[in-house]
Amino acid sequence: MSDVLRFGETTMSDVPQVGGKNASLGEMVSGLASVGVRVPDGFATTADAHRGFLAHGDLGSRIRSALRPVDLSDVRELARVAAEIRAWVEQQPFPSSLEQSIRSSYEELLAEQPDPERVTWAVRSSATAEDLPDASFAGQQETFLNISGIDNLLDAIRKVFASLYTDRAIVYRAQHGFREDDVAISAGVQLMVRSDVGASGVMFTVDTESGFDQVVFITSAYGLGETVVQGTVNPDEFYVYKPSLRAGKPSILRREVGTKAVALRYGEGSGTDDSTILTDVPASERARFSITDEQVEELARSALTIEAHYGRAMDIEWALDGIDGRLYIVQARPETVVARRDGTVVRRYTLREHGGEVLATGRAVGERIGAGRVRVMHDLAQMHLFQTGDVLVADRTDPDWEPIMRRASAIVTDSGGRTCHAAIVARELGIPAVVGTETGTHALTDGADVTVCCAEGDDGVVYRGIRDFTIDETPLDVLPDLPVDLMLNVGVPDQAFALAELPNHGVGLARLEFIVGSTIGIHPRALLEFDTLPEPLKTQIAERTAAYPTPRDYFVRRLAEGISTIAAAFAPHPVIVRMSDFKTNEYATLLGGEAFEPHEENPMLGWRGAARYTTPSFRGCFDLECEALRHVRDLMGLTNVKIMIPFVRTVDEAAAVVALLAENGLRRGDNGLEIVMMCEIPSNALLADAFLDHFDGFSIGSNDLTQLTLGVDRDSAAVASAFDERNPAVLALLELAIDACNRRGAYIGICGQGPSDHPELAEWLLARGIRSMSLNADAIAGTWMRLASAATAHA
């Protein structure tokens, strides 16, 4: 075997010689360049070359003799011996044949470049072992960027060899049963991409939190990619829907702007110590996305090509060259965490105690809940203070932190995104992490008890004190068939991928106002009338919407992102999206809302639902909602979305709203569009046939229907005991609505709270012929089994 191989000479069969990382680069250079995946060329030293290097001057024997008596639990002694070994390696001359091979490969590759004077190199480690697929050496060795000149390159390769003997790498090999002779190291030498003046990041061909495999998850930040991998920055995030991408349609489901406070740029030097420098990113650039929508979709297409080639989910690093404007793939490896999940059981963590003091928030990792005593760690010299079950709080982590991360009940970091080191290790260990809090090490007090919740969407929350939570397990392989569709009520989009894992027949209620509240937070009229707003409101809104072309675009795109995320998560099952049903007091809480909302004594019975849509002062806001829905259905191709109209008081109002939808390009029947009505006012059930002349069916809202039938304010504690969906008057109206829909062959479902709270009501509805029930997530498994038993009993 040669001492050095060009990437194009290697494939995945060469892992024992060049390690997984370099073998994968070779696989892509040789197999994917022809289909448009750009991979910077380079070469790799082989395992044979490394073993020859250790045999030279009997270095390997000296290393084995030094390590043999070391007690790996003696941290100080291990650190002393490891540092001594690294010094030996860095001072060791290369065998002449190996040095000549490196020099020749270097000159050969340099001569192929159009501007050799400006070429610099990335030198990365790639550990090798026969059974490497069963153990990940990611992050255990070093990477050096922007290396220039052959002498600096040789020095960097020696330091890569030396990094095989860091404290963490020695312990890692011992923990995984590798002898020192089992593992060699390959140094990958790759042409640098000028992402120092561009952008870079990581992407996965699966959602890293839920395991949902129909998206590509992309993170991005300015500068060299080490800041994203190491968690120095909070990057931008994008989700791309694979089916829309393959169909050539707009495919970005979600965008989130990261703070991106710093960027790793080229330094003034060209050696291993001074080749890069961390710089501040101007505030104006932080507020914008670091890559364009077109670049996001190009990256996602490359990810799909790579995934198809390898036949499995992939973890991919990429870089945008700021000089030539092209995107490059610089690393690709199999994704391992999601692949190891048990697919027969869904575990759902739920806080039983809501409210309380929030100490810190950030990006949620792990969809779990953990609790324990805070241990704020500023450096590894404090490692001996950390106890099993503590909550690790740090600015960020790297592989040196892994021994204590393994003992933590949860992890909280100041910096980092959901592809940083802390996030990756937390997923591997099955513990929750809240990353990118910015204030965690200051806001959390050493020794205090906290609860770390990552089970309520994208936002992870650290609460003061130990809070009670439950873990519900839903087996997916024992649920019987049902004569009724059980659907889910989905509150906010960032829970959609996880909720879609539960047994379901789609979404019976996705509240558009919840999307507005959770992802937009600004009154739509304030965005439409932005130019006329007073200060400081205008500046506040400008700052929130800076990443989008205009304030109006911000509303439409963010709303479309929320709708499309839910629709994609549950496709091809139907997703019923209810148009906005904010009350005036709720709209007033949005930024800018007080200026546009009247005061009402009883907002529950006031200007809400369909009555808003046909009012001239709200018409423009309704048009924005329609535009977002058109984008999702007609452009992205998510035609599983159905529209639901809430709080329709009269038949004339029903006709007017359906006509208004048609004016906005949402004509009933076009492109398979179904429009259903929320049956929640007694008039809806009493005049069911007249209303059904304008709609494709009803979805019963039992909360409002009960309130209006019994004259009970459902927000009033004083009369709460009188609120009961099982009251005979309510049941009579339910029966009218169900019978009318079934008689006309129209859709009939229920999305109110009743079936979730009252199993006997669910059984009554089943017996009356309802076609679907939309339930809260925590009620789905129990209701499923009860209805299956009831159906069997009545068979």
C-alpha cells in the first residue's frame, strides 16, 4: 500500500487505510463529481504510512511503554504522559519515503490549480480501524485550517498524528476496547474553500430531533465551519422538504435566524498556530440569513444525491466559497444517532407543572426533560467537582468534556446550535440539552436545582426548581384498526415532526392563530401599515423582520413556513388548517396590536372568526393568510392542506367568506381544495343543511358549542362546574350536525376538547357515526385502545 493516496483513488472500501472521513471524501470525488456534487480535491496519508512513522526511530515502542503503567482514572498523570507523547510525535522526523510522497502529492495537486499562489490547505484527522463503523472517532483528533506552504503542511500532519494521543483520545480508545495498535491515523490534506469570506455549516438528511426522514436540516453561519461544529456560534437553521425538492417546487419549510455573533476568518499567518482568527460579525449581517433560499435548496439537492449514493441518512459538512460563489461538500459521514433509535415505541415527555420562573431559554435538543443540581463549569480543572446527575452548564463543550457529559442529567450551553458538539453528544447519550442560551453560565446559580425541558418544541427552557414530569410510552406495533379516524390537534409547528411519530390519521385542527403567535408575534396590520408606524414600534418591527424582504413578506413567509411544516410532517394524511380566530383581546397582545383592536366587554362573543374576514379594516390581513395558504398548496404541492372557517354565525356570512376565499385563489374544488366549517354555534347545527350548501363538511368545536348552548362562559371559574359537553342539549345539537353530514356524504369530525377529556363522549360519538376525532397528543393512545374495545363490543 502507498504512503499517500489521492482522494480520487480511494473509496469506502479503503476505511482501514485512510479512515472513514477520508474514504468518504474519496468516494464522493470519484463517484459523485459527475452528478454535480463539488468536493475539494486532496490526498490522504495511509495507515501504513502512520505505522511506518511510529516504527521510525522506535517511536511506537516508546509510546506503548509510556502508556502501559498509566492509570487512566488518574487525570493528572494521564495528562502528563499524553503531553510528553505528543511532544515526541511532533519532534519526530518523517521517514524519507513518506516525506517525499507527501511533497510529491502536494506539488502535483498544487500544479493543477489555476492560481497556486493563493492555495491554502485544510489538514484533518481520520482515525482508522477495521471495525470503525461500530465506533465514532469524530472530534477525537485535530483539524488545522488555512495552512500554506509545504513546511507548514508537514508540521500540521505531524500534529494530526500527535492528536491521536490527547487525553480524551487515549481514554476513548480504552473505553471502546481498542488497543493502541488497533487504531492508526490518516491525515487528510484538502484544498481550502474560501468560506472565511463566505459561509459554512452542517446538514443532515433527517431531522436530528424527531428522526423525521422527509427533510434535510441545514445549519449555516458566516466564516469557516469550525464555529458551527464546535458550538461557538448560534447558526441559521433551515428545513427543506424532500418531496417538494424532488418535484422542482419551492421546498423550504422553515427558516430561523441565528445570532451568528462571530466568524472564523483567515489569520495573518499560515502555520498551525496563527492561520485563523475569530472576528465579530456586524449587527446588520447577523440579522440577515447567511445564505440565500437558492443556496439552501442547492445544498439540499446535494444532500439528497449523497444520501441516495450511500443508501442511508448522512451527516454532511459544507462550505460556500465567497470568492467563486460556489457551494462545496467538505465532509460526509453516516448519521448514527437517529439510526439507532427503537422504532417500535414512541416516548413522550410532558411537564405536569406549568408556569414558574424561567431562568434561561435556547434551542432544544433531545425532546426530553431532565432535572438536577446546577454545576457551572468554566474550565476542565473543575471536572472533579462534577457529580453524576448534575446539570452541566458551560459556555460550550468539546470532546475534552465528554467524561462529565456522560454523567449529566442535562446540558446547558451559552453558545452553539443544534449541530454543535454539545447537541450531538447529548443526542448520543439520550439526555436533554438547551444550547445557545447566551446567558446560561450567568443566569444559573451553581448548586441550585433546575429542570431542563426540551419537550415542548424548538425552544428549550430551564426552570427554577425540580418540576414533576411524566414519560408516556406508545407502542406502535400493537394498535388495532379503528372504524373512525383519530387525528391530532397540533398547536405550534415546531412540535409537528415529533407529534407525527404518534399513531394518527392526520391533523384535525391546526390553529393558524397559534402559528401567528408562536412564530410571528406581530399584528398583521402593523406589518401592512409599517411605513406609518410611530417610533419605537417601527424600529422594533424592523429588527424582527430584517431577514425578510419586507414586513409584509415576513408575515406571509413565516405563516407559510408554519403551515407547510405541519402539512409536511403529516403528509399524505389530511391537515385541516383553521383560519385565524384571535379574539380582540388576544390580537391586542401582539406587537403593535393595541393600535388596531377595539376594546370589547366580552371578546368571546365579539369580533372574531368569519366576521373579521369580510370587514374592510381586516380584509388585507385575511388576504395575507390566503397568500400563505396558496404558497403551501399550489407552489409547494402540499395539497393535503384543507381550510377550516371558524365562528360562522349566519348562512350569508358563510357564502361571503367562501366567495372571498375564491377571490384569493382558494376556490373550493380547485386543486382538490376542501373547505370545512367549524360547527360551534347552535345555529350551525340547527341549520346544518343550509351551511353545508357552502362547505365540504363540519368539524365540531365542542368548547364553543357547549358554551353557547348552556350560556356558560368557559373562561369563568365561577360557573365552570356547569360546563359539560355531555349535557343532553349539547348532545342533541351534536347529533343534528352528525346526521346532516352523514346524510349528505359530507365530512364530519370533532376537534374540541370533549373526546380528549371524556372517554364516554368519544364512545358516544363513535356510535353516532362521526368520521374522525381530533385529540390532544396525550390522549391519543388511551382513546385509541378504548375505542377499539368499544368497537369490538358493539360488533
